[in-house]
Amino acid sequence: MLNVIDLGVLAAAALGAGSPALAGFGLDSLTEVFASLAVVWQLKGVHKDRENRAMRLIGVAFAVLAAYLSIHLVIVMAAGLRPATSGLRIVWTALTFVVRLALALGKIRTGYALGNPVLRAEGKVTLVDAYWPARCWPGWS
């Protein structure tokens, strides 16, 4: 649910500000939602085919996100942009970090308990999402 709210807030902010950085953060949340849907789909019919397909879908979504953010990082660094400070951004980043970290650890633990590699992989995506340094990148405007 946090990612859906995050996605809506960031999409509106990115469109309003014309910010590729905010669009990247929205893409980050979209990737999380997509990975979660892949896990739900896989859990509805636990077959080896579904497991393999869900792992590939999560991997492709994460690779697209990594490529977008890597390209954006190069552009921002080349332009020499510096982040502006904002109390709201700091609070939102701290809140989402704590929630995502707890969620990631729960998904990974549950994935091990169920013997489900797809849920463990999605938990790792959430863990990377929690720590993703892009949340504090320059260009947040």
C-alpha cells in the first residue's frame, strides 16, 4: 500500500515539477508494486513454470529500474546538481525506509519459511528499495 501511495504522490510531483528524478522514484515504486503482483500471481498456482517466470519478471523489472536510475545518476552528476533540503522529504524518506526495511525482512523470512524463492527475491528487491540511495539524489525538485 505504501508503494501505491508513493507512486501516486511521486507521479503527481514529477509531472508538476517536470523532474526526471521524481519520475525515477515513481518508477522505483512501480517496480515494487509489479514485483509484489508477480509474487501474488506465483503464489496462486505454485508450479515450477510460474516460479521461473515470476523470477524473470522481477529480474527484468529490477534491471529496467537500475538502468533508468544509473543513466539519471550520470546525467545529474555531469550537470553538477546539488540536492535541496526539505523537512518533508527527510520525514518521508525516513518513514519509507523504516516501513520498507521491516517489510523486506518479513518477506525474506516468510520466503524462507515457505521455501519460496520468488518471495525471497521480492523481499530482496524491497530491501534494495529501502536502502536505495536515489531517494536522496540531487535533482529532487
